[in-house]
Amino acid sequence: MSDFNLHELFETNTITGCESDVIHVDQTDQVYDSADYDITNCDDNPVVSSHKQIFISTLPKSICFPVIWFANSRGGLVSKLDEIASILLSNNVHIAAVTESWLHHGIDSQLTQISGYVPYRQDRADGRSGGGIIIYVKGNLPCVPVPWLQNPSFEVMWFCFRACRMPRSVTHLLLGVVYHPPASNNIAMNEYLISSLDQFTRRHPGCGVLLVGDFNRLPECPLRAYPLRQAVSKPTREHAILDKIFTNVNSWYTEPAILPAVTN
């Protein structure tokens, strides 16, 4: 059995509207460095492989949110990087998230590089083995870490995406990548996630939210009541749905495609 139990692709619908449905971001209000970057100027639409179903609406004046791929590696990340890089390239992935990276300070960051992507990693620093998260963001993508939401007690990483052209209803997109170990405190994790969402939405009312990752047995009610929709409907590990996507922008995305496991 492969170490990668989940291998999902969350692709963006091509959403359109009249000019009044689109805002052009003031360059003085950017939350990222490359202010001239517009995701609509990225490469062609994501390649649709035969092993997954992608449903994309195509109309004039498209606005694209990032294509997101995530997986639970359960170790062995470095030996799988070539295959992961091939997956990201063939599907034009903008953001890749891997939970249970099992990386630690003894593994040099040079060994985790993927050409064309900027890696961000959160290793366990308390001496425990396992766990960890690594995020790959496509170079020049207007997506940056949100350090003021970080809490060392939880394995969660936060990023903010804001392109030069955004819909009026979604001025920012907050991405949280979560690893919630099976024996962790469910109440504390839910309280932290809700508190983080509240802090960000107070600064940016009407922002879009994407929480992705390995939630294990974390109760869903607090997140669903936020309200967020859980978008994964098929088992991701044996007969259970442990790897999930909670979002309030599901109408901007196709149904997540569960892809074959990484084999190396």
C-alpha cells in the first residue's frame, strides 16, 4: 500500500460576470510582493487527465482561484518528490499541501525543493516524531503566509491569496492546511480554527475560506455551523473520510477529484 492515502485535486471553476461583479485590487493594498501578478495570466487551464472528472464552466471575463492539490504522505516525502513534481506540472497545480511530512530539523530544506514552487514547512519542534506540514506555492502566485494566525500548539498553516482581479463577494481567500492527530484535543482545535477564522474575517469581511487537510476524527459541527461546507464526499482512507475540505466558496470550485496514490 502506498504511503499516500489521500491524493486530491481541488480545481477552480471558471466563474464570470459583468464588470460590476469584478474588483481590481488597489496595488497599495496588496498582501503579497509581486503586485503585478494576476492568476488569470497563468498557464492554460488545468490539464484534465483521464483518471479524474473535472467540471468547468467557461464564460467570458473569467476569474480563477488557485488549483489545490493535497495529500497525506505518512513519511518518505523526499523520495516521492519527483513524482509529486510531475503531478503538479501535469495538473497545473498552484498550491500543493502535504500533511504528515515527517520532516525535522535534520532534513535540509534543499532536499525538499520542487522547481517553480516556493516551499513552506512546519516541522514538529517538540521532539515527537511524525506529523508536520509542507506547502508548495507556485512562484509569483499572490499567496503568502499569515504569521499572526500561527499557534505553535497546533499543526496548522495559514495563507492568504489575493489576485489583482477578485470577485466583489470574495476579496481575499484564506487557506488553512490542517493536520489534527488522532489523539489530539478536539475542542481545543475547533476553538483555535474558529478563532482564527474570526480574526481574519474581522480584518477582511466577506473573505473566502478553504480549510484542507487531515482532520481525522475532529467533530465537524463547529466548522459546518460557521458556516462552512465539507466538500469531500468519497472515502479517502479505507471506508472513512478523514481528509477533508471545509469551504464557503464551493460554488467556485469543481467537486474534488480523488486521484490514484503516489507510488514511489
